[in-house]
Amino acid sequence: MELHLNNMPGWSFFFCLCFCGAICESFHYSVPEEKKSGSLVANILKDLKVDVKELLARRARLVSKSTKQYFQLDPHSGKVLLKDKIDREALCGQKDPCILLSEIVLENPLQVHRIEVEIEDVNDNSPQFSKKEFVFEIPEQVPMNTRFPLERAQDSDKGKNGVQNYTLSPNDHFRLDVQSHSDGSNSAELVLQKQLDREEKAELFLILSAVDGATPKRTGTAQIIVKVLDNNDNFPQFGDSVYKVKLKENTPSGTLVTKVEATDRDFGSNGAITYSFSQAPENVLKAFNLNKHTGDLTVAGTIDYEEDKSYEISVKATDGGGLSDYSKVIVEVEDMNDNAPEVTLTSLTSPLPEDSTPDTIVAIFSVTDQDSGDNGRTSCTVGTNLPFMLRASENNYYQLVTQQPLDRERVPEYNIALTATDWGSLRLSSTRIINVQISDINDNVPVFEKQTYEMQLWENNIPGLLIGLVQAKDLDKDKNAKVSYSLLPGKVSDQPVTSYVSINSETGNLYAIRSVDYEQVKDFHVTVRAVDGGSPPLTSEIVVRVIIMDENDNAPFILYPLQNGTSPSNDLVPRGAEAGYLVTKVVAVDRDSGQNSWLSYELLKATEPGLFSVGAQNGEVKTMRPINKRDTIKQKLIIGVRDNGHPPQSTSATLSILLVDGFSDPYMKMVEIPKRDVVGEEDRTLTMYLVICLAVISSIFLVSMLAFVAIKIHKRRSSIESSALNFPVGPNFPENCGDADGGSLSRAYNYEVCLAGGSLSSEFRFLRPLFPVISLEPAQSQGAHILSGSHEVPSNEVEGHVLSQARGAASEDAAARPGGPGGTGNQPITANANLGQNDWLSYQ
């Protein structure tokens, strides 16, 4: 690549423009054709006398003056690079020199530098003749040194790479005369150097070679066939050696351009003349047509002044004897205003901040017209009622600048029409519309859609459940209107609010992080902050109330009688009770709220179905009829408690009721329960327990467990024989506990009952559960006999033995009591009962 500063006389005018306007300097570079894309053309930093930093700051850009951008500017290095591979022949054809015009545009201040890049030719094309064979019909008797012009070989290359010489194969009759022309081209003529004799040789075959001047050389060949004719002694002659014609561009096809005419004094076929193009280039063949009989030259293609300003056409007239004459037609093309101005946008600032000051540059563009003269002069205007104006610069460049304040909320964008008009007689114009977006500044805070938010969340929710949505709108645009959400710190039941809920920062969706229990948290408040994406950001806040909705997730809980897995308590009912007698009251609660906590009671199962009833709303157990002697002494009731939820939850309570003849005779038939009834019921229950225990023991512990049980039974029997049959009752009673599901026998309970003589009501006090062990010994306090136990009850025989001992002790105690068996004072009763399997009562 080379840098050449043009030293033409026009530079004085150019430098004058440098001091007056934006055009400062013109640079000339050259680059060979066929170089790869990205190849270096030149580095403009030194020529522009700027550094890379200034080049970037002034937004340097390379603007092509042709329809295609062949070069590109790297603003980071100042290098002008090839954008695509260039074929000089395809780009410029036969034009020489082949120059591409571009402009370097610098802003702040505006400077335009003209760049001319000459595309240098490389020898990539061989010379070619239009035909492989050329036939010359030459009459004999042609004088010596007669010249016969040969068609020029065409070589797309230029200069030394074009055709430089012609050679002819050795022969006796012709030599080759190569002539150089002022335009640098060469032509060849056959020169007759020996008389032709048709009788000696009717045809001659010669090889014509065209050679270019490159290294290595390229050649093209054609065969010349010389046919020797009989004598034709008159040549055709044109009336004018040169025809000059003016033709307007865009002349319709078929229009007559001119008529060439030649005459021949011969007669017959020797005097018949035909016309043809001689050495016509391709552009001539495409643009014109020559009638071979009449010599009429007409328009055949498109005549474009911008493509070719003139044509030089060589016409050949040949008579029937093969003699020819040549003439030249020069066609001058006149320009017409057939090209509308073109608006080329160089730079555009969009979006444009709405707070831009007046005179801010919005766009830089140029207007070009390919026509010449007044047809190529242009002016430019911009639409009215816009806050913009045009400011003209040198070399048909314009700046679009602001002249009024901008308001994005009123007009968010402008479609600006730039209209360019030429000065031709019939004016042509073109319009280019550019879109300028007005960018936003952050001047609006996010606004929530509602003044208050209340959301409902059902308890026992799945973690990650969507609670609801909060949304805020921002009247700004883009990032200034992009709202993100977050939770402010807070507490819910002494826990961070973020442990209960989370929020999607983009959508504003509130999610439950954990499962919430209505019984613990009825509602809570969350403060949501909305922040836009502006700088600085603007925020707004709102409080969201989350109301926990109750679900029916708690079954009713029995407060009385206590259902803790032990044997149910006994309620005593006198046999003289009438219908409506209040036996007891079942008390239950439900932790749920609303209708989920509304409880109803019903009798699920009873030993005597028609004997007792349960109040549906209050749980009171009453007799439905008077008690008769046929009613079983031991009554068992199963009472169901159900809430009003959907679906309902329920539980049940088991009541054991003992029917007694009267509380004034504590040693009556309560202990004289018919043995057959007790034994029969106990046998069934005991049998069931024994079968279950035996099956479990047999399947799990096998033989080893049986041995262990035998040893334990043996040790307990030995300890019973040696131990005293008593234990203290009351506050110092030892607290023994056992597993309710550990064996086949039920637990023992200790009750203390105080009864008033002749009363049908009772005061019942529950003490504590005990193991089912039984022993008898004299009481250590108050001189009373107490029935107690320390031995497990394995069978009905042991139960009978103990029952008889209890009866004897009761009789002795009754005899010693003041007033005897019929006393009327208050009579404390202590009962140690093993419920479910055996019922034992002792009275004091």
C-alpha cells in the first residue's frame, strides 16, 4: 500500500475549503485486487494526525460513496481494512484507473476527509479473442504491403498486465505489424509481403498469438484462415471516416442513432457491401445494434450516462469480394435528470435522552445525486412541527439537531422525514424516515395497584404454595419501569417473617415457605417494598395482611372422663334412679375454630341400648327409664364426639357404669354380684387376652421366652408367701406405672368415694393408676381395714379366694363400726378396681 498526496492544481482550492469548512484533506491509497478480506489498506492515524483515543472520541466512521461498502475502519487501531475481496474487472471493467471513493467523518468538530483507493490490477486474466478462427478472403493480385487489420484480443487486465504484443506463426506471405496507440493499447495488422497466387495455394492457415506484459506471461491464440479469391480490384469506401453523434441517456430501444454508408465501384457480388462491428467491446455490443445490410446503428440496450459517458464504435464495410473499409462512430451521451437524490445516514443517536439540551446532534447524514450539473445539485428539508432542525455542512453533509426541550411522557418517539430534492428541470426528490426514540429518566415512583392487600392462606398448607400477588406499576420506561419486590424485616410469633413467606422479586408472587398452624398464628403482616431499576432507584412500600384460614385438622379431645389408654373409670348409679337421672357428663374440646369446633355427642354403643342417653349438645349422660333388677350390674357405654368440620373429625370415650342398690348400704349387693355373671364375663375377656399373649409369645420369643416367664412366675409366688399382705393407701401410696399395652391384664386404679347416706348422687375422685396387684393387711391409719393387692390375678380361682377374704374383712369392719350396718353417717369408701378384667371394691 502506498500513500500519495495529489499535487494537482485543484489542491489550492481544496486547502481553501480546509480553512473554511469541515473538509480538511484528501488521501490517496492503492491496494491490489484479489486480496483477502481483512487485508490492510492503510493506517489513517498518521495521515489524520490523531491518536486512537481521539479517533474513538470523535466517533470516526468510514462512509463509502458507492452502493457497496468495500472497506471498513477499525476505530481501535486506525486501520482501513478490506471488507470483501475485490475483483477489479467486475468492479470497474475497462475503466482506468479504478478508484473507490470514501470519506472519513470525524465529529466534534465535524471533519470530512476524502479517501481515494485505487484498485491495482494483477495479471489474473489471459488475453482472449472473440473467436477461435478468423477468415480472410483476399483476392489474388492484391498489391504488396497491403494491410489487413486484425481484431484486438481482449484482456480484462490493464496496463502491463493487458495485451502488450502480438505474434504470428512463421509463413512466407504475411508478416505482422504491431502498432501502439495513445491510450496504451496495441493493435496488429497483417502485411502482405509476397504476392498471393490462388493456383499455387488457395488457403493459408496462420496462428495469431496475443501476449500480455506480466511475468509470467499469459497468451491467447486464434487461427487465421486466408482464402485467396479471384481478383476484386475495388475496395469499399465510407463517406466519412468518423461519425459523431449525441444521444440522450435512457433513449428507448430501437431508436436510430446514425446511418453509416460505404460504396464500392465493383459490380455484382464484388460490389455488395455488408456492415459489421469491428473490435467492438462488450458494452458496445450490449448497447447498440448494426444492420448489416443498411448500416443503420440503433439502440439495443440501456443508455446510462452514469455508466458510460461516450462510446467509440468501429464499423467494418466488406464487399462481396472480401475487401473491407473501416470507419468510426463516436456517440456522446447527454445526461438526463433520471436519478433521485439519495440520503445516506452516517450516524444516529437513538434513543435520545428526554433531558437533552437544545443543539444536541441527533443524526449526521449526506445527500448525493449521481446526475451532473444542476441535475446533481441537491437541497434537504425536514418535516414541520418537530422539535428538530437541519444544519447544513460542507460537501452535502447535514446535521439534525434539537431545537426544543423533549418530553417522553408526551411523545415517546419521533418519525422524522428527511426530504432531499435536486435542481433539475423536472425535479426529483426522495424521502428517508428515521425513527428517534426518546429515552426515559427515572422520575416516577412505583405505585401499587391496591391501597391495601389482604390474602387468605389455609392452614397446613404445602410449603411453596402461592399465597397471592402484589403488583406495582411505574410510568417510566425500560429499566426505570422494571419493578423488583422484596420483604422488609419483621417478626411473626418471634420468628423472622422471611421464615414464613418469600416473594418473587420479579413477579411479586408471595409464597408460603412453611406450613402454618391456625391454632398458633391467626394472621400476620408482611411489608413489601417495590423498587424500580432507575439510578437512583425510587421505592414504595405496602403492608400485606395474611389471614390464616382454619381447617378441620384437630379431632375433639376428651377432657372428662380422661382417656389416657388406661381402664375407664366407674360411675356409680343407684338402682333406685329414675328416668332423667344425671349419671355423668362427657367434657370435650376442639382446638379448631368456628364450625370446626362445634361438637356434638352421640351414644355409639351400650350394654343396654335403651337405658342411657347422651345430650347431643352438652354431653350429659342420663337415664332414659327407671333401672330394674334385670339390668346388668356393669354397664359399658361408648360415646362418640364429632365436630362440625368438613370432613368431620371424631373421637370416642368409654364409660363404665356400676348399678348399686343404694349408697346407704355400702356392703350390699355391690360385692354380692352373682358369680356366674362376673365369672362368665371375666372368662371371656381373660380367654381372649391369654390367646393373644400366647400367640405373640409363641411367634416372637419361642422357647426362651417361655422359660423366662416360668422363672418370673416362680419368684413372684415365693415372694407372696413370705411377704405381708398390706400396703398403705392415701397420699403415701407408691406411684407404680405400667405400659397400657404391655400385657393381657388391665391396669389398676385407686378411687376414693365419699357417699352420704340415702343420697343418689356421688362425689368421685380419681387418684392414680396402679398395677393390678392385690393384698390384704390391717390398715396403719384410722384403725380401718383396707383392701389392697400385691399379687397378679392369673385366674378365676384366685379372684374367688380374694373376694371371700374381702367379704370377711368387710363383715368384721361393719360389726366394729358405731351404729352397725345400718348407720346413717357419711361413709367414705375406698375402691381399688381392676377394670376391664376384674372389678374389686373395698369399703371403709
